[in-house]
Amino acid sequence: MAEQQTPNQINIEISEEVAEGTYANLAIITHSHAEFVMDFVSVMPGTPKSKVKSRIIFTPMHAKRFLRALEDNVNRYEAANGTIQDMEQVDIPLNFGGPTAQA
């Protein structure tokens, strides 16, 4: 019997390398009028320099959809596991180790 597929169904594949994931403990989010850019970084203590491990670029509409999906998942997580404790405020230098801008 032939397999039926609904019109809105998408088949998604993931490679083994991507499935392993990439650790990040810092996300830097910027935007323009046309896109949102999220850079994911793994910052290690005592290391003066860190590299962006992954960059995701969204349209504004998809950024808002992502925000809602993440919020929904956090709410479901907290319903099952309890409230996630917020971390203290961490100040990140705006130059990220690059030269200081001068006017």
C-alpha cells in the first residue's frame, strides 16, 4: 500500500554531525530592519578569546515564531520540572575583545 503524506507534512533529516549538537553558553542577538542574527558562543573561563560556534539568521516573522516556540517549551519544561532559576546579570563588553571604537 502506498504511503500517504498530508499536504503540510515536511520530511526532515539530520546528519550525525549536526545531531551531536554544539555547546554554547552565550548567545549574542542583533537585528536590522530585515533580519535577526543569533550568534552562539562557547566562552571558557580564563580564555581571552572565544569563537562563534554557530550563527542563525531569521526573518523578523520567523524570529517571533521562534520566540513563541521557545517560550512554550520553557513553560512546558517548568510545568514538569519546576521553575528555572535566573542567573545573575553578566556584563559583556561591547567590543568583544576587538579594538575600541573611537569617534
